[in-house]
Amino acid sequence: MKKKLALALLLLCTAFTMTSTGFASSNTPTLEVSQTPLDYNMVIPESDGNFHDGLLFAEQSNGSLVYYNAKGKEAFTLPDYISPVSDFNEQRALVKNNKTNLYGFINTKGQLAIPCQYTDAGNFSEGLAHVITADTKRDFLIDRTGKNVTRLTQKYSSDYHFTYGLALVYNPKGDKIGFINKKRTISYSLSLCHFPWILRRAGSG
């Protein structure tokens, strides 16, 4: 009787294990590898080689600059006179109008979200990007719609990458650094002599 009971329990456990394994396998995603080669070279130094907002900035073997989607297909086609310049950041990528040599921004559908009207422009971070207008030569921080949010009355050397509301800036002479907030207020003003490692790194070339 004990042998029959043990055998019944063994069969029950085996059946349960097989059912559980089959259930787990049916819910495990499978990795599908595309058999189509991707015509891709990393765009250096403009790109870090990663997907941003679902798109990959790439250089093809013929020198064309494109954006691939997650399926390895070209996400969209830009006009011949518009050249992509950067990865996407916050659903915006920097582009250049080759006829006017001015910069603007496209969205993830390849549509011009902000017209090419700047002599210089940077990437978006925390909802803002630094630009220099072609008509007035003034520095502004703009939002993702192209609206001027803050006018920068003082010239800084910076990539204006905001983190926790602050961006690192250098004064034009290069002897002081500080942080500006989104309203252009200097939050800290520090001399480079307080950071000898910066001087050593700069001097090491």
C-alpha cells in the first residue's frame, strides 16, 4: 500500500513539474535575430552608438546619415538639404540646413519641429536647449516647442547640459567655473585653482 502511495505521489509530482515547465516556457520571450545585415557605422563623435528615444543614429557605407528604428529599418527620410547632426534627446534631434548652414530640430517622426534658424545649437536636457539666433546673434535657452525661455546676457563656454536644474559653465577667460540654473542665475562661482586636477588634466593635453 505504501509503495502504491509513493508511486502515485511520484507520478503526480512529475506531471506537475512537466506542466509547470511547459507553462514557464510558453511565457518566456524568444530572441529573434534578424538575418538582414545592418549597414551601420558609428557616427563619431556626434553619437554614443546607443538607441535614443527608440532610434539609432548611424552612418551608412555610402556616407549617408540616417536613423534606424528597433527593427533595423530606416525610420524616415529627410530632405536632401537637411542633414542629421546628433542623437535624439528628449524626442528632439539636431539637424542642419545645408542651404543656409543654420540649425534646427526634428521630432522622432522626422518632421521639422523647430525651424533651422540658429547659427549654433545644443542638445536638449531637462526640457531646454541652448541656441544662438541667426538674426540677433543672441544666446537663448529654448523649450521643445522652440519658445525662448531664458535669454543669456553673458557669454559662457558650456554645453549647457542641465542636471538637477543646473548646468556647468566656464567664463570666457577660462579662469573660473560655475553653475547656472534655468533662469541664468549663477548658483556657484569657483576659481579653477580650487580644482588643481582640472588644471593637470587640461595641461596634460
